[in-house]
Amino acid sequence: MREFYKQVLEVVSRCTGFPEVQILHDRHEMCTDARYLLVHFLSRHLRCNEIVHLTGLSKQAVSQICNGYDARARFKYSLRSTAKCIELELFG
């Protein structure tokens, strides 16, 4: 579980160009997008409680991200484009 988290965080960091700590804590819009991507890809294999434990984000924040990802991605080409990059690196 922790290895998967580290792998996803590294790939999100590489594809977005933001350091890992910035992805988790910065309020800048691009870092928020990176956080959405991180949680989105983690949620494919981990439960909400596991994501909360690994990231240190609140349960409310993780739930909001999981529930709001599709709407955010619909209006942001950059988010969709970066998601494709992450998808390719993680899952081939």
C-alpha cells in the first residue's frame, strides 16, 4: 500500500513538475490540480481511509476531491492531459 502511494506520488510529481510536499500542502491552483490527480489515481486501488492515512489530508478533503474530480477534469484540459501522462507511466 505504501509503495503504491510512493509510486503514484513520484509520478504525479514528475508529470506536474511540483515537488511532493508542494502537491500535498500548497494552495496554488496547479498544486490543487496535482492533489486531485494524486487522490484520483490512489482511489483506484485504495479506500478513502487509506488515502487519508497516507497523505495526511482530512477525510473531508479526500471525499471532496474524489467526488469533484470528474467535474474539475471536464473543464480543465491541463488536468485531463496530465492525467493521461500519469496513466501511461503508472499502467503502461
